[in-house]
Amino acid sequence: MKVIINKSKYSGTINVPSSKSYSHRYLIAAMLSSNSSVVSNIYYSNDVMATLNCMSSFGCEYKKDSNSVTVFNNNTIFIFNYLDILFR
């Protein structure tokens, strides 16, 4: 079986329960997005705060509110492409 996956764009809103595990994943996905993203219902654990600090060290800009994080459109993806090439 041959499968072809075409590039596409997604937009919209997803409502999920607050979870430390989900918070990490959503923040990292937002960082890799080519658009600005708002991640709401964040669970601010020490681990999630460490993830935000790590994102910042990669050059990702974000604004933290009491219950959400806005991750701004940036070129963080280029850093990950560079690391991928560097560590192959």
C-alpha cells in the first residue's frame, strides 16, 4: 500500500482538560507552528515551567497569563532543523 501525505494547514480551537502531560505537548506543538498560538487551560507545574524556560532558550517568545500562554510566531523551527542536521 502506498500512502501520500500532502502538506496542509490547520486552524481552530481545541478544548481539553488541564494536564501536565498535555501542557508540554501543546506548548511544544505551538512552538513548532508557523503561526502564533494560544494554549489555554495550562497546568503550571514545575515541569511545565521548565519547558517554557527551555522554549525561551531556543528563542521562542511567549506571553504567560494566569490560565494561558500565547506563543508568538517565530523561527524556532529552523533551530530544530539545524539540530537535526548537527546530530545525524
